Amino acid sequence: MNRREFVSGLTAAAAFAGMAPTAAAAEGRRVALVIGNGAYRNVPVLVNPPNDASDIAAALKRLGFTVSLATNASFEEMRRGLIALGREAAGADMAAVYFAGHGMEINGQNWLIPVDAELKRDTDAANEAINLQSVMLQVSNATGLGLIILDACRDNPFAVRMNRSLATRAATMGGLGRIEPTGNVLVAYAARDGTTALDGDARNSPFAAALLRNIEAPGVEVTFMFRNVRDDVMEATGNKQQPFVYGSLSRKAIYLAGPPPAGADAALPPGPLPAAVSPAPPRRPTSPAIDPALVGTWEIMVRNGRGQSRWIWEIMDDGTYRFHAEPQHSARPHEGTITAANGRWTLRALRGLSGYSDGGAYEIHDALAVITGKLGTGAWKRSAE
């Protein structure tokens, strides 16, 4: 089992609802700007973006967002919409921007293109297009989450017709360029940096269709929701298009459609196999390095390309652990040492996965555990084994 497979066990599910405030308290005020640009005046028309935008706007409204919708927006309309959003985002719990249309990278900067743009030269972008950095600044005013969703990675006719400046010889890449959001900002691309997305031949693009299927699913943490979108898009496009999410959020679970019911697993894929739950076994004296509440056998369900697998962790009272998976081919069995005290844990694999180490936070709620590692949060159940 490689490092990615090992860590995915920690990121397989989000934190339980019992640890989160009520839906009403957690959501607070939500604002969004949704833009769908298809009727470009100087390049061929895109059919889907206005449809995508109107459908996403409706979904966001159902999720409690106050939404401003703009279709076939000019530079001035986009600029004013973003200014207004930035003002509304101040003090809001969530601020979101969804953009469908043309976008491109020029000289390491990403630009969202209004319908009235001409872009005869690369240097025209600063005066005719919207810089993605400015969009990130506007949503960063939110106290909880600033979310940007871009279905703007299509093959771009502007790149073909654009004259490059002699001073920079600017290179225009396919799709958008890689970004590094800071703070509470998460940015989702329909196709990862440097690649292009499909517009599709149905009402919605493959990315928008997948987003609409997942964005209103209750009890799914936002980062896990985008993983589901990724899988749906890759399946729909035969792995030709891979959505990608940029940004690093805190350990706090964030839900667009409300947290899961009390006692339910958060963010597990639809139809997971039921996990047997037994009362916590009697505790024996343990090593000072291990919290007695964490001793025992725990399990999680992990989705992969072949379906679902059951991962089992046996944590002993002497500060050692053993891991195995069912079916066996889904992950390599291994064992090592673990420490856990005062809500913090560290782990070191010694056999079967030699050299791997991790650490983070944990919380125990009877037969439920929330384990946070380097790359995310996993919900574990106490196993009957």
C-alpha cells in the first residue's frame, strides 16, 4: 500500500454531526455570485454556460445562499458583481463564486473572460478580463468558507487569435494555471491546471452535471463532495477530464447541505456496507503512551476504483497497532507503534509499510472516533471483531 492509499483511510469520511453545531447555527449568512458566459461577441458561442449557471444558482438558493445571477456578463457587469459580492461577504459565513465560460492563463496569471472581451493582445487581459486573484480576495472576506468553482477550462479560441507582446512573449496554456489559495479559500477547477474541460452536448457540461448531482447531498463535507464530483466527471468522460481542488482548510468540517443526522457517518459514499458496532470492551491497564478510549478494533469503509473495501485497525494497549483490509488486495497489511494522549496522536509503521509516519488529532464518542491526520479527517466505527 502506498502513502496515498494509507492516508486515504484518514480522509474517507468527514467529522460526525455530534461534534458540529446545528445546521442553522453552522450555516449563518451565505452569499453567492453565479456567472454563465456563453454568448461571446468575438469568438464562437458556448451553449452550456448559461444553463449551467442558472441551474447552479437554483441549487445554491436551495442551500440557503442569497444569489446574484449574471448570464452573458460584460466586463463591467462582472466587475460590479464582484465588488458587491465582496461587500456582502464581509461577516458572512460563506461566500461563493461560480463561473462558467472561457478562462485562460497568461504569464502565470489566470483570467475569467467576459463576453465583450476582444483580447487582441495578451496585455489586453488586465483591462478586458477578470483576474482570478481578485475573485479570491472578494470571497476571502467570509468568516467560514470562501468558495470558487470554475468551469472555465474549455479549449479557448482567444489563445489562438491573441498577439503576444514582444516584451514578454507570453505563453498561453490550455486551461487555467495552478494556484495556491490561502486562508479559508477553496478553488475548484472543472479540469486540473494545464488541461481543458469538455463543454458537453447535453444541457449541462459534464462538470456542472456532476456538481448538480452532489452539491445538495446532505451530510457530505465540502471537500469530500468535490471528490465525489471528481469521480463522476472522470467516469462520464472516460478519464479524459479530472477536476481538481486547490486550497487547504482547517480540520473543521464544513457542510453545504447541513451535517449528517446524529450518530450517522458523515460523507460516506452512497450505499456503504453496514459496519457492525459493538459496545466498547472492558479496558485493561494501558501504556501511558496510549489513551484507553482508543484501544480496540476500529473500521472504516473506503471507496476506490474497484468499489468499496473495509479497513480494520487494531490498536493494542501496549502502544502497537495492526492493520488489514478486506478484500486483501485493496491495501497492504502492516503494523507499527502508535501514541495517543490528550487528543493528539502519532503513528509509525514498522512492518509492511516501513518508514511511514503520521500524526494529528482525535476525539472519541463512545463507539465513534474522529481521527484527523495530515490530509484530512476520517470517521471510524468500533468494530465487532
